Amino acid sequence: MLPVATKLFMKQFSAKVLKNCQIADNFLELTLSANEPVSVPLPGQFLTIRVSSSTTPLLRRPFAYAGVTQNSTEFSIIYQKRGNATEILAGKQIGESVDCIGPLGNSFPFPGQNETAILIAGGVGIGPILFFAEGLARKKTPFIFVFGCRTSSLVPDTPAFLKLNPIICTDDGSRGFKGTTADYLQTTNSTIPEKSIFYGCGPGRMLEACYRFANARNAQCWVSVEQVMACGVGACMGCAVKVKTEQKFLRACKEGPVFDANLLVWEEPTK
Ligand SMILES: Cc1cc2nc3c(=O)[nH]c(=O)nc-3n(C[C@H](O)[C@H](O)[C@H](O)COP(=O)(O)OP(=O)(O)OC[C@H]3O[C@@H](n4cnc5c(N)ncnc54)[C@H](O)[C@@H]3O)c2cc1C
Ligand code: FES
């Protein structure tokens, strides 16, 4: 197992919009080009974007990298329109600039030799998992990519997504497997390679289900948490997650956002 990447050199930079288009209901893909040399991010890392020079919204918003062109300053994020900042972001036109800080946080550790990566993504968790899957495919590391969402209109039918052969799960069965990603894992449990390592990004309940599934198989599980953040650089504890160690809390923006799921405090399973 390779160690989780240490922090790369992060900096504040301005980036120009190259593309900002809808890829599913309420989901857009934004491609940016940094106006100066920046560190190449690793899958799992994120950047913060100041979407407007006005005072509202005041805080930068964190988004995980969804892809980057090799040795280049172009990168993308996949985001969901949720509130003020993401509405403003959705209105950005080609050629407009946004203020960014990145790359921030740690990254997904690569699987060890002969391990298969089981990648589980849901909702806005798709970006970093897609980025990671592309890296695994390039290195010819075996992986299974499971994507879950409520209904077919939320599936991002982009070439980058489809070429990774995702197993699509929808809650209402309108596309692919009917049920959650956890339901899918349960039904295919016996076919999942014994030497597997799990990675999840998405809603908390999905991450917990992924962790419990992996734990039952004595497999390692890494999750990327998408805590609400304030400063984004480790100064405010606004993104603290509960851990089982003496420290009690770790910062998602600094020690994370990728954590060994076994380190996190999960609620007791509901009976
Ligand atoms: C490390 C990290 C990576 C992220 N990566 C992505 C990404 O790749 N794509 C993406 O779409 N979003 C991502 N997010 C979440 C993103 O930061 C929020 O969606 C965004 O800040 C919302 O801003 P807003 O002003 O549009 O919404 P707000 O007005 O701030 O919030 C609108 C609604 O969304 C809820 N909300 C806001 N932030 C979060 C959050 N982090 N988790 C759950 N609910 C939230 C609020 O409680 C509120 O109900 C990431 C967050 C973190 C911490
Ligand atoms: S958001 Fe301030 S410490 Fe993480």
C-alpha cells in the first residue's frame, strides 16, 4: 500500500472557464485553465473557488478535482447546483475567470499489488472517484466502478464516465441495477475479488454502508468526506470529523478529506 499523498504545493491562482456544461439534471462539469503554473492535483484532492468578487457568498466553496490533463494547467470539477455559490458558478461563461486555491487536502492511496479497487460513488461524489478510476485505468490496476443515484436523469452520460464501464444503480430502477450501491454490493458479494480494497465518495449513509460492507469482509476502506467547510485550510475546525483516536477530531480540509473509514466514528447501525 502506498502512503496517502502528502500535501502538494498549494497556491491561490486565477483560472479561466473553458467549458461549463450540464451533464445531468442539476449537475454540471466545469473545465478551468489556470492562468499560471500550478501543482498537478491527485485524485481525492480538492480546490476552493471564490465564485464572485462581491461579499455574497463570502466564503470560498470546496470542490473535488474530477480530472486533470497530464502536466497541464487544465482541470475539471463536477458540481451540483445546491445554493447561492453553485448557482453563480453555473452562470459562468467561457472566458470568465474565477479565483481558486489548490490543490488542497490528501488523496486516495493506490491499491497494493494484486488488489482490486472497488470504487463507490454517489451524487456529487462522482468527480473524485472518476478522477481516481482514470488513474487506475492508466496504470492497468483492476477496478470495479459502482455509481448510484436516485433516478436515470441524474446519470452523467459523458464519454469520460461511460468509458470506465460503470455499474449504474438507481433507487427507482429507471436505469441499471434497481437499488442502492450497498444493495448492489450485497447481491454481488461472492463475485467481488477476495483481495479488494474499497473507496467511497458520496452521501454519508452511502459511505457508512460501504465501510460496513468492507469491514464485514475484513477489507480496507477509504472514504472521502464532503464536510461543510469554512476556511478550507486548517485554521477553524469548521470541518472536524469525529475519529476513534485520542485526538477525537480531525480536519477534513487538512488531514482529509480522504480517511481510513476504520478511523472514523460511525453511528451504531440501526436495528
Ligand atoms: C472536500 C469537498 C469536496 C467537495 N466536492 C464537491 C464536488 O466535487 N461537487 C459538488 O457539487 N460539491 C462538492 N462539495 C460540496 C460543495 O462544496 C457544496 O455543494 C457547495 O459548497 C455548496 O455551495 P452553495 O453556496 O451552492 O450551497 P449552500 O447555500 O452553501 O448550501 C445549499 C445546501 O447544500 C447543503 N450543503 C452545502 N455544502 C454541503 C456539503 N459539503 N455536503 C452536504 N451538503 C452541503 C447546505 O446544507 C444547504 O442545504 C465538496 C465539499 C467538500 C468539503
Ligand atoms: S474548514 Fe477550517 S479547518 Fe477545515
